Amino acid sequence: MIDKRKNRDLTLTNEQIRFPKIRVIDTDGAQLGLLSPREALQIAEEKELDLVLLSDKADPPVCRIMDYGKYKFEQEKKAREARKKQHTADVKEVKMRYKIEEHDYQVRVNQAQRFLKEGDKVKATVMFRGREIQHSDLAETLLKRMATDLEQVGEVQQAPKKEGKNMMMLIAPKK
């Protein structure tokens, strides 16, 4: 199990570097010039540091003398920070009936506006009970009205459509 983790790390270090000549950069950023990997490794060992391959695509490949453990830790730390700042867009739902009162409708619009400003998608759903399904045209006008009320913060991603005893519409935040 531990061996598999070592294989995942693709950065070549110390004896793993097998090129005839490499460009070596010192710990302070100064270039030491073109050296053989053996000479560069000796310099790194004298300083009790590692020789790390930075770019194998360059001609000649570029290596740096550094503390590899510290370097790896910094890379992982940057990756963790990047993951922390990432926001996944969730789908939040706003449910109502087609016979909704004006104030209740405004509450739903404000909720949807808040969700869109947070970067989430909004699924506006109008529910029907029993024979109310006959009034799907009223529900569609209600959803279209909501889309126009949310024009500043969102755009319709999926037009109003019937799904069983519900009619729904999807609104995505504007970029």
C-alpha cells in the first residue's frame, strides 16, 4: 500500500534523474550551469538537500537543489487551499402553488435571488393537486413572471415544463 503512494508521485529526485546533462539551479535561485547529474547530486548532498527535477521538457532538463519534503508539503498546502476556495453549484429548489398570494410570491423570488447570488442554480417548481393540473397555463405564466423578475441575477437554463404533477423551470446565475 505504501509502495503505491510512492509510485503516484511523479517528480524525479536524486538518483532517479538520468539525463546526460542538466541545468542546475541553486537554493537561492542562482544558476550553477550545465552539469552531469552525478556532479549536481554531490553538490546537493554537501548541502544536505535533494536534487529535484522541475522540467524534463526543457532542453537541457532543469533541476533545482532544495529540501524535497518541504517542497512537497508546500505543493499539498497550495492544493488544499485551492480546493477550499472551490464552490460547487448546487441546485436549490423554490416550491409554490399556482394560486400563490403576492407576498408569498415575493418571498420565493427573494429566496431565489439569494440562491443565485451565492452561485447556486434555482429550480422553481409549481405543484398541482388533484384537478389543478388543468390550470397548467396559469403555472406557466407564473414561472415566466418569476424568470422576468430574476432577469438581473439569473438566466433561464431550462424553460417551464411539466413533470408529473409539477411544472418546473431551471434558472442559472448570470456570469
